[in-house]
Amino acid sequence: MDDKIYKYLLDIKESIESIEEYLGDERDFNLYLKNKMLRRAVEREFEIIGEAMNRIDSLSPDISISSKKQIISMRNRVIHGYDKVDNGIVWGTIVRYLPVLKNEINDRLKT
């Protein structure tokens, strides 16, 4: 595996772990909504995940990661549409798609 791709995969892994750490075990959407600093921290981690995914896609578009285009698109929405970030969509991504992405990244790092 290319060293740059490996580094970007590690960046994604670190950002996923950071989101998990920020949220703790409770994962309460109402607490998330009430805590602006938490929301901004999670959004920043999604920016990193999306940018790293974008760079991986540029270097090697054949790498198969589910929802790759959606992840990159979310990064763009968070950065360019910061005033229109839908907290429900972010939360849904955390609950539904982040665990899948985490498994895929961990599997890629093993190879």
C-alpha cells in the first residue's frame, strides 16, 4: 500500500476514534444538540475524514470504501455550507455509517 494512502487511512481512523471519544458511551442526541463545542469538534473530524477520503480517491480511485462519495460530499457541506449543517444528518451518519467506515478502515490497515 502506498505510504500516503496508509497515512490518510490512519488519519480517518484517528478522527473516527476522536468522535467516539467526544461522544462517550451515552450517545445522546439531545446532549449533542445542546453542546456547540461538541458539535463543532465532531464537524471538524468529519472535515478531516472527508479530506483524507478525497485524497485517497485522487491517488487511487479504485480503492473500494462504501459511501466514499457521500463522505467527501459531507465534508464539502460542512466546510462550504457551515451555516446549513443539519445536526440530524450528522447524528445519523455517526450512528449508522461511522461504525461501518471504522470497520472498513481497520480492515484496510491490516492489509
